[in-house]
Amino acid sequence: MRGLTRFISAAVLCAATLPVLAQGDAVAQQVLDIQHQWARINYQTPAKAKEDAFTKLEAQADALAKHYPQRAEPKVWEAIVLSTHAGVHGGFGALSMVRKARDLLVAAEKIDPTVLHGSIYTSLGSLYYQVPGWPLGFGNDKKAETYLKKALALNPNGIDPNYFYGDYLYRQGHYHEALATLQKALHAPARPERPLADKGRREDIQALITKIDAKS
């Protein structure tokens, strides 16, 4: 079972970046709040408390997505919370979470494929290479690569698309290419509205670089 209990690994799904908030955009403000809660739970909450915390955040994200069905951002972030929760939950029960996450991302793509700097494609790509393949799940490395490259085309210098593409390359055994991509991720521009997420992601990147260095 291909990493089912740890898919959406210690790094979890991509943390999307919001554009500069339009004045009075209540949806963007609420999505940013979900982003901040996600980062606190993922990087600062003790492991034994994460399940309950993500369950509550999942309900909040779901309510926001249902209240604004024509906005793509809440769907993307409900998918991210679901996928991260799946990594904490593990086991076969996690598969229903990632299937719902995939469906939410596909629905968001139909509304605005470029929303949140291509995070739909980073998230879909990371799902497709971390979820088990048939018959257990829908994992597919070729689809993963296609989505990750779409994400990089939209956000070539972003921390998340470079991190996840680097992780994908590492899992494919392309260590030299993975290191180059991860170094690019490590030096990605900071996201001023998301310092905790940036700090945690850079720790993820450095941990993976150390792992790759140990193999060379």
C-alpha cells in the first residue's frame, strides 16, 4: 500500500498563496484565516491533537465553500485541509477524503484554473503521486508530473510548486534534478502574509535535501 498512512507526507499538500486582498473581499479574508489555522495545526499542534483540529477546520472550510459555490478559493482550501487531514488520519478511511479533495480541485479548476497562483495544479499533482494507484486509489505518476509542470508554468518561482516537484523527482529517483528544484524552492520569495507556512515549508525542504544528500 504505497505510503497510504503517510501520503500527503510530512510536507502535506501545498499551502496556496492569496493575492493581495481586495478591500472588502470577505471570501479572501476568510480563506486567509483558514490558511493561518492550517499552518498552526500542521506545524505547531501536537500530533495527538491534530485529528480533532483538522476535523473542525474541515467543517469550517466546507461551510465556506458551500456558502460561496461560485468562488474557487474556498474549494481549493477545503481540498487542502481534507488532504492534510487524510495524511493524519491514514488507512483506508483517508481514501474517501482524498477523492473528495480531488473532486473539489477539479470543480475549482472549472471556475478559475489560475486561482491562487496555480495551486489547483500543485495540489492535484501532489495527490496523484502520493495517493496509491489502482485498485486502491487513483494515483498516477504521469498525471502527477503533468499537473506539477502546469503549476510551475503558472508560478515558476513559488515555494510550493518547486517543493512538490522536487519531492516528485526524488521519489522517481532523479536526485540531481530534485536537489536543483529544491534549492530553488528553498530560495523562493517570502510570502509576507504567511510567515508560519513559509517557515514550516522551508523546514520540509531542508529535511528532504538532507535525505537526498545521504543517498549520494
